[in-house]
Amino acid sequence: MTKRRHLPALIATAALATAACTDDETPEGGDGDDEFPRGETLYSTGTAWGPPGDFNPISAGGVTGLNGLGYEYLFEFDTVAQRLSPWLAESGAWIAALEFEVLLRSGIKWSDGKPFTAADVAFTFELGKIEGVSYGGVWDWLESVEVVDDLTVRFRFREARQQEWDNILYTNEIVPKHVFETYTADELLGGPLDAKPVVTGPYEVHSFDDEQIAWVKRDGWWATEALDLEVRPKYIVDLVTPANADILHMLVEGRLDLANNFTPGVDDFLTGDPELSTYYDKAPFMAPVNTAMLIPNTTRKPLDDPAFRRAMAYAISPGEIVDAVYGGMVSEAHPTGLLPIWERYYDAEALREHGFVFEPSSAVEILAAAGYQDADGDGFVETLDGEKIEMQLVVPAGWTDWEEAARAIARDLSDVGINVTASFIDAAEVDAARGTGDFDLLINNSSWVTNSPWSHFQYLFELPVRDTQSLSNFSRWEDELAWELTQELATLAADDPRYPEVIAELQRIAMRDLPALPIWYNGAWSQACNAVWTGWPSGDGDEPGVYPSFWSEMWGLGAVRMLTEIERAD
């Protein structure tokens, strides 16, 4: 299921267990005890849409913070320096063309007191051999994992996919062998495990109920001694997402510290008492973390025609969506779809040759030149075979921003003679349709900030197309050359002269054929209140900080450092 953090009309205010209180008062609601003194507790929301229950990092689910607060990674990826930064690992290096060796930090212990060793790392990767484990694809090119000694792990590969390997090193959390070896494969794949997980991170589960999960700071977190890092809040309480208006009220009243939701209108509250803050202090306010793209089903006519898709690209106004739907909280996507952190790879020649802008007259000209005509005079072009075109653009019902974006896109396409209607259906139905290919058009934002543009092109071009597509190539576009280049890119070191050349060629193909149409950069929705905690990460300085977000994708990008940098607001 595609991960989303937009706010549907959900639960009313059952999660308002954090009603107004002073620094040392107990939040109203709950059982009335004083377990979470306000001045020691960070209240968050925006990641959980239902009651917490899945404490399994191997399955597809997982409660908020399970990775990051609890389980940790070998490395982090520093989006500023664009390099891996050691975390549980002390170092890692290619010691031969097909061998990578990881040296672990000494002295790390699991929360049950057992030592963290190379056996835990090897075991975690070996779990990928179980069919159905999300990271099992690494064994397509990983040959073996060897425990050299307690702190050294050696990986041998059949093919050295350096970019893909770097991605795995900061996105796959390590689990304790002595705990997980007691589970069967069915248990690992099938859902909830122990609700008190054994972890290496700075927090462990304190308690949870239908409305929230609470984490409590652990004594003896390894990074305090090794990296001079100490998380500030004693407790973190993550609330099941309340309704939109409630979130803004809770922030303004100082009852909520961090909201990772789409919260329109927050820019009206960036001054005041208490002061709210966003990643940027002016438009676009939010850090761009993934690309929202219009996905055409290229197995259906006329969407199988690159010329038709190119006309669509010229017909759509990203600026209208940015301004009218998001109020300037996000920004327009580059025609390549590549995120701004990769702007040094934007290829000017490819852009001149195949780039596009919002220009409806050009859309009309492209349609006419490709042979699309309105023969029956109803205002809409027909297929090249003279069949009527009646397409649906589906987005999940209740995702209000995407609903408005879909309406805008449908209007733009209709204005140039392409008959598209926006349709809002259950989110699970959208997920199912996207996977099976039972759709005409939809919006998807799975192209995330990662260590390399490789992931963006993997998302666009991965082959083979299967009966069910789970992670990529939802347009079902088949381009063998693009996929070969994507696989080559995965193997190249970032300092290889061939690396930018392959990226440039893939940009050229992506803009020429448009298997997906980049529209806007989805933001890392983040609104913080400075009443209790302050010093939130910001992108306004010379060195942007980590993203102020608890989304699962952010922990490997250093989100835990946010908790070591914020301070009590006195």
C-alpha cells in the first residue's frame, strides 16, 4: 500500500487526550494518572490512522517510530552531504569488487541487556530469504553474508549494485537474532509480534491503547556515549490522527507539539503565541520529499501513445494545484520528476529537447499532429480508431487535497479536448486498482527522497511488469533500454564518470515518453508548536537540518537527531 500522510476526514476527537495543561499537569482524558508530565512529553500525530497494533518490523506494517525510536539502521543517509553516515555501524567499505564489509560499533546492547553483534546483522539479512519479506529482493544479487567476528560482517555479491546497496543500508532496520529466531516464518509474515519489542534505539514502548502509543526514553542508549547525542523528551506520545480542524486547534493551543499532516492554513499562525513553525518560514513552507505524479495506464488506448501523454503534460497546470489546492505550501515538480536534492543532475540538453510547460495551445497542436480529432463535434477528441475517449482519474475519497488536484487536472484535460472525469473511491480500492492495472489514470507519490536518482527511475521503469505491481511502474510501460540503464545506474558509484551520463539519458527517456507525468512535489507535512519544545529543524539556514517528521521514511534520513536538538521552551 502506498504510504500517504494526507489528512482524510477521519476520527473526530477521541485522540484529544492531550487537552490543555501546564508544564507539569496531566493531560486530560485517558486514565487520569500523571504518567506523562507535559514538560517531559512530546505529543505528535500524523502517522497513525488507526489503533496501534502491529509491532512487526518484518511485515509491511509497523507502528509509528518502531523503526527509528526502537529498531535502528546500520547507516543514516545525510541528505545535505549526500552520503551515508555510520549509525549502528562504525564504518563500511567495499574491500573488493564484490565484497562489502561492515564494522559495527562496540558496546551497543539491546534493551534486554544482550549485546548487539554481527550475528544480529547477518540474521536480519538472512530473513530476506523467506518469501514475502519486503527486502528479499536483495538476494537476487547478494550471494552470502559472513560473520567474521562479533563486530564484523562481510557481504559477498554476485553483482555490486552500489546505489541499491546504499539504499538498503539505511532503510532496513536490524532485529535481534535471539528474539526473532523464535518466530516461525508465518509469524514473521503474518502480523503482530511482541508489543514490547527488544530494541537498540533511544526509546521503548511504554503503553498503547486505541487512541495513542507512548514511548519512554531508555537509559544507556549507545549514541549518548558514542556520538554525544541525547534525546530530550522523556516521553513521546503519538496520537491516532484526529480531524483536520482539531489538529490545528491543538497546535495553536499548545496541546500538540508536532503534526505531520497536511494542515491547510497553517501559514496564518506562524506568528503568535504560541508560535507555530514550518520547515521553511515562507512558501513553499514544506520540504519536498516525494513527487506527486499522474500515472497513465499505458496498456489502454490512447494512453499507450507517448504523443497523447505529451499533450496531457502540456495541458495540465501544476501552478494552479500549487496555489489553489495547497496555498503555496508545495512547489511545482521539475519535468524530470527528480527532486530538488538532485538538481545538480538536471540535464539542460535533455530538458531543452524534451521538457514541457503548461501551454494548452501546444497540447491542442500535439493532439492534432498525432491524428486525434473531434469528429463527432462533442468537444472531445476520439482515439485514432474513432472510438470515444471517456477516462476516469481516481483518487482516494476523503483525501481532500488530492480530490481538488484531480478536479483541476480533469478540468485542464477537458479544456483541450481530452475527456477525463475525477472519481473518488475508497483508498483500498485505489491501492488494488493501481496494483492490478484496473484504472485509466491515478495520482501516486511513491518517488521519495533517497540516496540516489536510481530510485526514481526504478519507480518509473522497473521490469518485468507483473500481474500485480506493488511498488513501481504502475503505468505498466515497457522500455527495455530504460530498464537496462536503470540497472546499470544501480551498479555505479556516485563518483563514476558514467553515473551522471546514465542519469542524463534516463531523464531524456522519461521526458520523451512520459510513463508518468510529474505534477508537484509533495511536502514533508510538518507543523510544530513552540510552546513546550523549540529548536525544530529548519531549511532556512545555510545547512538544512533533518526533516521534522515521524514518517517511517524519515528515520533513516536522521530524524532521530531532531529529538536530540530540540529544547524545552522556557
